[in-house]
Amino acid sequence: MNDDDNPMSVYTAIAMRRDVRAEFDGNSVDDEVLQRILSAAHKAPSVGNTQPWDFVVIKNPDTLATFAAHVAQKRRAFADSLPPDRQATFDPIRIEGIETSGTGVVVTYDPTRGGQHILGRASVEDTGLFSAVLAIQNLWLAAISERIGVGWVSFYEEDYLKELLGIPDPIRPIAWLCVGPVTEFAETPDLERFGWRHRRPLVEAVHYEKFGGA
């Protein structure tokens, strides 16, 4: 945890943020720290103040191992779908730290939270889903400020995860986050370090007045 007199700036947390895979140290996140991180997530803004998220905390080793096996299967299927050159690039990239992190936090989205008439969602339905993603971002930055790593697992079938955790319809699990202490935060994100894809410079992403406007 940071010294209250020397808090980490949000810019530092953003710069340090990494999708952690191999750097978990094998210990579990302290419960008090986890509650602070979840509290930060729960303070995220949401459309119509619906707070359409829930957080399912998983520490049972059997559940972690079961989900890790499912993810490994989906990883193999993706690798097999790649052309040989991309497969060679992908092979050394680790895509999860489910068991080594010791803690999973599954963030869910409930589209019915708040009833039928949700202020701000009438024209753009996805604002509800966006709200839950903002909670994930809050969680991630709060974790970084605590020197806790987070890894977002996306190699899974949604229906499988719903059944594994008993998530009822129409609630959706939108992220499995591996949360745990780390040995370090990598200076370069894995996908850049292994040559999968590099970041675009900001100048390519900023447009003025119209899309494509210089």
C-alpha cells in the first residue's frame, strides 16, 4: 500500500498498468487490500446510477484449476487457427495467471439492473455495459496503486463460465480478472515484447472536428 502522504498519481498508475500473466508471485492478495480495490471498482460512474456490476471472488483451488484447464483448451484452439508465422509469435506468450494469482474476480453485467427506464441508456444501450467496464478500469488502477497485479482472461466460453459459477440469466460475466501480488511490473507489455503488436502513437489516434481531420 502507498503511504498516504505519498500517494501514487493516476498518471503513474496508468503508465505502470500491465496485463499481468507470468509475474504473480504465488501469494494471495490480502483480504483488506482486496476490499479496498473492490471498493474503488464499486465507486465507478454508471449510466442512470444503476451500478450494473457484481464481483464474484474465487479462491477455491479446484475452481481455479478447472477454469484454467478450460482456458488452456481455448488457447490451444486459437493457436491452431493461426498461420505458422503468427503461431510462432504467439507460442511463447502466456495468456493467463489463474492459479498463480490465487484469486479470481469475475465482473458481471446485469442489463436489468435499474428497471426498464434507465436515464442515459434509452438511445445507447451499450452504456450499461460500458459502465461495468469502467468499474474494471477503477479496479485495475486501484490495484496498481497497491502494487497488486491484474490479468484479464478472455480465452473462455461465456456459457461455460456462467455454469461454473452459477450465474443466472440474463446476467453476463464480462471479465475474469486474476488478482495477486507480483514480483514486478514488466516495463514493456508482453504483446509488444514478444512482437505480437505494437502501440500506435497518439498522433494517429487523435482527430479534429471530423474523423480523419488533421
